[in-house]
Amino acid sequence: MRPTAAVLTALLAAAPAIAQPVATPPATWPRPAEADFTSQKFRFHDGATLPSLRLHYATLGTPHRDAGPGG
């Protein structure tokens, strides 16, 4: 193997060890708000029904009416 090829091979092999990820600050997410929604006599698209359907959900943030795209 030529010396140039040997050096390139060594550099390529060491590249992952040399590269270090950039430290980013942790994201500060709002605390999730959890709640339950219950629907009585829930009817599926195919006609099947349930006497009641409970859906548990979590949301992040607070919606703002007429905020537009991007907040």
C-alpha cells in the first residue's frame, strides 16, 4: 500500500473517534397536561358501537387563538 493511501485509511478509520458531538442544551418542554375524554354511545364508521369510549390524552403547551403559523 502506498504511504498516501495508508495515511488516508488511518484518518478515515480514526474519524469517528475524533469527531465529537456538539453539546446542545436540553430542551425545555412545557409540562404535559393530561386528561380523559369520554364519549357515550360511540359509533364507528362501519356501524359498530360502544356504550362508552374513554380516550386518555396529553397535550404540550397552550393553544393561542389566531396565532398563525409559527406561534
